Amino acid sequence: MKKRDLVSDAKINDYISGTRKRRLLKKSKKGFARVVFSRAGIFALLFLAQVFFFLFFVLWSQTAILYFLPISITFGAVMSIFVLNNSRIDSSAKLTWLFLIMLVPAFGSAVYLFTRADFGNRKLKRQVRSSLENLRGMAYQDPETLIELESDSPETYSLFKYLNMTTQRPVFKGTRVTYFPSGESNFPEMIEQLQMAQHFIFMEFFIIDEGDFFGSVLEILAQKAAAGVEVRIMYDGMNEFNTLSHDYPKRLAELGIKARVFTRIKPFLSSNYNYRDHRKNLIIDGRVVFTGGVNLADEYINRRDRFGYWKDNSVMFEGPIVDSFTQMFLEMWTVYGEDPESPERYFGKYDSYPDEKGYAIAFGDIPLD
């Protein structure tokens, strides 16, 4: 495995200053407006609304509350017993629910029942399962690799069997790995690999925020789309709270870029807002993939100071494991629309590196567990 060194501030500044950046939105709102319309601001307003309602109930219903409290406590005790006896909830989750129900019995019980009912998410789960089934087996498992792995390391083979049982992802050899200890060291390589794209670019990220980082990436994506490269972007719906506009997919479409939003935030009561897509994957031509903790926002390359120095690492894979990441992307992409024509054309495009030692498996969980 190769390791890239940390990149100095001066070097990253020089690199970014020489890269053209594209924006589709005006610069973010500052001050009071940004605070109010941020996730924290909305949650704070909702919390204050609940406090106001509770105080109103206590002050104006002092007689009724004498009857309400015993009923509420009894109902909370019954719900606590129900939660304790529910074998489908793990121990840590039980403790959380018990604390909430005992603290505010009526509210806690209502939230628990609403969450368990899973309103608004059952259809999404069916779509995800269907997508997983339709694309199963696109990433080919070489049987000889399994035989060699079991012979070389029975312990590692047992670990692979467990992971494969959970995610159905193949194990590969001949994979080249490059480790990036920070977003700054990741950024130049990501830009260079994007500039070499000839066939397709698949991006799936939890956070996208316009600025130097994504502006540099977007400029290349627009150029590649204009040149006939297939570009697809998928990002989590939480971005629509305070980083991207609701019509951002349409803005990207004007550049020839296909975009989809995972679990958009809509004004109706639903439990599917609990399920987010936290992946950060970039697949280029089926030959290289970037994955790890680096999102497409300036704080990840320390161009913006939010909480001090930001250190998220990432890796770049070259070789057959790229097929697993391509399959994972298409699984999520097809949840919200038609299957791409002839999906097999995206697979088997990698170069193999027989001199690279070790084995690689992609642990691809889904956002709905």
C-alpha cells in the first residue's frame, strides 16, 4: 500500500488557485438567516415549540393535569415493559428508548410507536431490496481467489465469509491501494484522476457544498459531460437543508450531469428521515475509486475552519475491487429511477496488479438498516 504525505497549506493554495472553479448557486446566506435555516436552527425552533406547548398545557390545564399524569405514568410503565420484551431491539437501543419513555412517557411512547411503524419508509425498503436483487452478481467472484485465500489465511477467510454473508461482496486480489491521511492529500489526486476520465464518472456523497473543493470538481465534471463522458451524482437529502438548493439536480442537468437525491426532506410526517446515505465514493471509468471519510466541502481540505483542523482520511483503489463500488453505486441509483441500460458495460474495466499483496473486500452496507 502506498501512502501519500500530508500536503502543506501553501501547496494546496497554489493548486486551488490554478484550478478554475464553478458555482451554480450564489454564496451562502450569512448571519441570522443562515442560522435560522440551518439544521440546527430548525431543530432549535421545533424544540422551543415543544417547550412552549408543554408550558401552555401546564399553566392552562392545571386541573386536567391531575388526571393526565397518572394515566401518562401508567402508560409509560406499560410501554417500558413492551420495549424490554421486544427481542428485535438491541440492548443499547432499548436503553435509549427506556430513558426517553420514562422521562416523558406520552411523548416518548408516541415517538417509539411512530418509529417502529416505519411510515413512509416501507416502499423505499422494497425498492432497495429490488435494486439489490437486480444487480446481484455484477461484481464477479473468482473461485480461485477463494481457494487461495482459504489456503493462505483461514482466519482471514472466516472474516471474509462473515462479511460476504452480510453484504454479498466478493473478495479480490491484485488491488493497488493508496492511502491519503487527509483531505488535502486526497484533493490533487482526485482532480488528476477526474481529468483522465474518458467513459463515466459516478459520485455518491453524503455532503456536497459549493466552494473551492467542489467548485474545482464541478468544473471538470461540466467539461467531461460536454465531451460525452457519462456523469452521475447522488447526494443525501440533508444537503437541501443548508448547502444545496432544492432544484440543484436541474441546475446540474443543464450542464449535462445526471443527479439524484437520496431521501429528500419533504413536508410530511415520515420515519424515512432517519435513514441517510453516508457514503463518500467516487468511481472513475471502472478503473479507480476513492472512498473514505472525505466529503465534497471546503472544511475537508481545511479551506474553511469549522471546528479547528479537520482530518478525515481516504483511500484510492485500483483493480478489480472497483467493480464492487460500481455495483454499490448503481444499487442506490436505481432505487429512485430506471435501471441503466446494459449495466454490465460498467464492469470489468479495471487493470489488475498481480504484484500487489493481500486481499480486498468492499464492505457495502445500505442506508436503510
